[in-house]
Amino acid sequence: MHSHTVQGETHPDALTGYAVAMEVDTGNIITMASMPDYDTNYWATGSILPEKYEQIEKHYQNGTITPFSSGRSGHNFESTVLLGSTIKPLSVLIGLKEGFINTSSTYQDKGITSFGREGHETFVRNSSNHVYGSLYPHTAIEKSSNVYMVDMIGKKLYDKYKSKAIGVWDTYMKEFGLGIPTGIGLPREYLGDLNYKAEAKAGSVQSALVYASFGQQGRYTVLQLAQYAATLANEGQRIKPQLVSKITDSNGKVIKEFKREVLDEVTNFDKSFWREIKKGMNSDVKSAFGDFPYDFARKTGTSQQTDSKKINRDNGVFIAFAPRDNPKLAVAVVIPEGGFGSNSAAPVARKIFDAYDWEYGLDGIPKKYC
């Protein structure tokens, strides 16, 4: 992966990319792609030639489960990035569950909001200074309003719980697989950076929740993002990612089978809440999915990160599951320094969905036989 071109602009520092696809109903992992890649036969003898190791030492581990030795973008960004606006379906779910909003609530988006003491306010704006006007919860997700998340979830969570609010946020994150082991069982799985805890200590609890509400606190692995997307698709059931379906002996006799395993479940969310957030997962990704034959749920994200010269760079993030109402496959993609998620990460997800549809069928009918 060399330079990444989007909308006429080149992102030459998008040297890495990571993607996970996970079956929603079984937990089966379809792909865990980490770029740059290499030939794993380098390790075939149990050791590796020094010159071969020198070629791969910066990317010999899989970046979908760890940020260490798994590739670096042009400005040295790792594979775990802030999840950006892909948090917004969960932010809205929290707002609904806590009673801050209901599915028919409206909010007047003026494009800007503030928090902090009077005279010392910090301002938050929507991306590209958009002003969205009247928003329902689902349209706040679809339009990706930052100020909605700040005013209706982040600030309200602080007002309700004060110093305990970070613990409440943390509990919600972990219920959806963000910040805890996925259950995949691979060694040295990275659990993410819970930046909101550090921000609460260094800055304030309110600022931590404000920035967390629109995805600028918390860095997670792409495997965690895929499990989070699958948990949304499963309406609160967090299932174990499965790498092996069965173990057989030399005669083909099945010794052990691995079936769908529910790790935990959020049971006290009203059915209408799930309908609302799935309706809102409607990001504009026409350039990548314009002719996609399925209605599907998706959320783009663009997380900002500063390089060593304090210049902001955009990481592309994307989560999706398809089909929307009978989900079969959940996908998460991260392209560090790839620009907007809709232009960098979404096209990668499209190729994964198409490959799965060809081989297995998103509707249960493999297209290779059609």
C-alpha cells in the first residue's frame, strides 16, 4: 500500500491499513487483514533469517489486535486510532438509555456549542462547520453532529453523575467490547487506550465526556471495532470472535466443535432504541457503495491525530453490517492518515462485503453460483 488517493487529493502517508470482518450470527472471523503484509513462511522453520527479520521487524505482528510491530503510517501513527464518529450510534444509545432523549426528541443544531466555566468556555463545532438545524436522534447519527453528542449526551452525563460519570461511560464502553478482551484468545491482545480516564485526571471529567461523546477519547483495535459493530447488529449481544470452527483427528472425526458463544448481553435497552440507531447508521458512502445491492447499516468516522510537528492528520475509520435488518457480516476498517473514512476506509469494506457475498452470500445465496 503506497499512496492513497481520494477525491483528487493524495494521502501519501497512508502506508498502513487494517480490516476485520466477523459473521454476526456465528462470530466466525472471515478476515483480519493487516497491511503491510509479508509471507509467514519466513517463520516456517521456527526461526527466521536475520535479513528476513530486518525486512519485517516493523510489521511482523497483526495490527488488528496490537499496535506493536504492526506497521506505521508516514507520520508514525499506529493501528489503534481514536474511533471518531463511529462512536455516535453508541452515544445515542446511552442518551436513550439514560433518558436524556427519546426517539421523538428534537434538538436544534446551531453548528457550535461550548462547555466549561463562564468566561473560560471551550467551543466544539461540527465537521466543516456544518449547521444541521432540527435533528432527531437518528438524524444526529446520520448527519454526524458533534454538537448534538456534546449537548445531549456528554454534558448531560456529567450533570447527572458528576465525578462518577467517567465510570458510567467506561461501563457502557466495555459492555460493547471497547476496552476489554474480545475473547478471541490470541496472545498479547491489546485492550486499547482509555484516554478519557487520563483526560478526566489531567483536564476535567466534563471535558473527557464531551470529547468522548463524539469519538475523540478512546483508541481501540480494529478487532474491538468489529466486535462493537457486531454487538450493535446483534442488539446488545456481544459474541466471541471464532477463528476455528472445528478440530478433527487424522481420520476426519470431529473432536471438538466451536459454536456461537455469547460473552455478555445488554438486556435493558428498549427495542425502539435499536431501531433508532440502526436507522441512523446511514452515512453517505455513495462513492464506494452506490451500486451495493443491499440495504446496510454503516457509520463513517474521521479521527484527528497530531503528528510530531503538532499538525492535525485525519485517520479514516468505518464500521458497517449488512444487510441492515437481517445482518450477516460486520466489518471494521481503519486507514491511518487516509483522510475521511467515507473515502479511505469505506471502499476497503465494500471489497470485503463483495467478496463475502460472492463466496457465501450476504442473503445466504453465494453469488458465484448465480
